[in-house]
Amino acid sequence: MATDPSQRFLRCPQIGFIAQEVEKVLPELVHTNDEGYKSLSYDKLTAVLLEAIKEQQAIIEELKSVNEKQSAEIALQNELLTKQQSEIEAIRAFVGME
């Protein structure tokens, strides 16, 4: 594929997505012209990314909830363990094992 000066590619570094990689996942967002140049519909990509962020945020919230529950369970288990250790020490003292 020859370089076409009419494409007006900027010579400075660019930031963006590689159309071929996006095409593997979201082919409807990539257009290939008659000369084989690929372009990406960034306007449509915004909606896809926003939905992905919403889904990710829902997962984060669920994990935070699970984490809070597990933290509470761990705290309760630690309280029970401390109580049992105190009871063991009291029994040992009672039977003269200390």
C-alpha cells in the first residue's frame, strides 16, 4: 500500500486507537476505504466506552459490598477468637496450668 499524500496524515505523534485492533472487537466502528485505509468512528466509540465504564462501576460497587461484608465477618471472628483465648487462659489458670 503506497503512501497517499491526499490522506493528510499529520507528521507529529498522534494519540488514538489502532483501527485493526478495534475492528477485532467492534467491527461496526471501523470503516475501510477503497484504498484499504481504515478509520475509526470515535463518536460511536464514546457510547461503547461509557457503557463499559458503567458495567465496570457496577462490578466495583458489588466488590466493595462483598469486601465490607467480609471485613465485618473477620472482625466478628477476631472478637470470638479473643474471647476464646481469654476463656482458655481462665481455664488454664483454674486448673493450674499457668
